[in-house]
Amino acid sequence: MSASVNVVGGGAWGTALANAAAAAGHPVTLWLRDPQAAARLEAERENPRYLPGVPLHPAVRATAEADALAGARATLLVVPAQTVRGVLGQLAAPLAAAGPVILCAKGIERGSDSFMSAVAAEVLPAGTPVAVLSGPSFAADVARGLPTAVTLASADAGLAASLSALISGPTFRLYHTDDVRGVEVGGAGKNVLAIACGIVAGRGLGESARAALIARAFAELMRFARAFGGRPETLMGLSGLGDLVLTAGSPQSRNFAFGQRLGAGASPEAAAGGKLAEGAFTAAALTGLARARGIEMPVAEAVAALVAGETEVDTVAAKLLSRPLRGEMD
């Protein structure tokens, strides 16, 4: 029998990755915190709340039993960034006997301003191998087996390669790198920039404005990555530019849709609509880290101010348009 794989988190992305790992030929344990939700998912073989109409792969078993996680070849942790610390703490014992942990959240922890790999290093037993998965991917596409390519990063290049081979399947392809910080910056930062692109669309500022915003915002992200040890070529790949291209213009992206509603005049609370937009939580942490290093990120700063309710869209637009003219690469 093929090596088993765990997926922790029964939302849309967790369910999609469970299907993808199963399609790669592995028995999959899909862990949910809520026993009733796990039992319902196991009985119905579909996740109607998050992925209606997409059947659960026959090789996926849903459970709320933490002990079921022990002994797997690897664990994909697929929970929101702000809950990663708590879930890892809750499952630290079974995960210690479940191989490397692959972090799939794209964000920065509020309060500590920590990237997900740093959170995992604090919570998991010393020596637990950790990797990060990020890239341009909508859950519905992956769950249905549509062609998708993402990046997996680990400081151990050999581990990154072996985990990529483990999870890759017929239509879900993983490319590997040892640039963990570059992949994390791309994943977290693009969420903030996708909100900015949504704001432009919601305000009706036009496609020319959105294209200019993407280019200038990506330059911000490159500056930030370099300052924190990420490699520029990583940001130019799937986990940076590729992910930004996907989410900067599609209402399927929660971050873009959140920004679109902000641009149309909704309050941050109303724009959220009860759904998670990781970039709304990441914006303040991203800009706080940037200020501490003296990195200029005017687009990200604007998003953070709008999410906090400290300014209005027209004020931000006027401020950005009045910035001093400078060399494009500055």
C-alpha cells in the first residue's frame, strides 16, 4: 500500500488537497476539529458547505480522531494562518509521529508578526521537518482534477524534492525550492495586493489602473522579499507572480472579492461577508514588518489603512497618484 498522507483542515482547500493527495495514489486521513462535521463528511462523501458538487475521493477518510494522524508519511496543515499556532499545539503529539509538516496557510501571524514556518518551529517538537506549499490554485480547480502547479519549499532541498514527488499527481504538479522565506513572502504578500486590485475594480478605476497597480505592488513585494532573505527568482515564479496573476482579477479569490466590495463602498465588516480573506489579517503585519526595515510599501500601507477603517478609497487613490515621480526600478 502507498504511504499515507494526512490533511488537517476540512475547508475548501483542505478538501481539495485531500483529493489531490488521494489522486496521487495515497490513502488520506482528512482531520476535522468538529466530530459532527467529520462524521457528516465521511457519510455524505461530499463537502457541501465548501465544495458543493465535488465528490470526496474514495481513498479519503474523514475523522476527528487525532490519534488517526500518527504514522503518516507527511501532513498537510490546511487551516487559516491565524489558527496555525493553536492547531499545531493541539496536535503536536500525533504530528510528531507523522513525518514532515507541510504548511499551506498564506499569511503572517498577528501579534507576533511571524511567518508560518517560524510559528511551526516554536510549537512543534524540535527537529520536526517543516515545508511550505504555496502557488496559484483555486480549491475547486484542484478538487476537480484540473491542471494546477504550485511550489513546495523546505530548507532541506532533498526533503522539498521528495515531498513534491510524494504529493504530485496526474494534474496537480509541485515544483520544489529551498527558498522557504521567498515562498512565504509571495503567498502572504499577494493576498494583500489582491485586495488592492479588487479595490480598483470595485471603484471602477479601469483595467489600465489595475495593470499599473499590479506592477508597482509587485515591485514592493520584491523589495520586501529581498530584505527578509527571499530570492527574487522565487518571487518571479509560481508562489509569487503566478499566484498574484491568478488572484488579482478573479472574484473566485476571497481577497479580490473582499477588496472589490471595499472599493464599491462597503465597510470592512460588510465586505468580509462572513468569509475569511487572509490578506485582511496580513496587511497590518506585512506593513509593520516593512516599516521596521525601512521598506517603502505604499500600496500595502493603503490596504492596511482601508482594512482598519482609517481612510477612504478616494483619499488613498489621490495619495498614491500624488507620490513623487521616480525611476521605475527605484
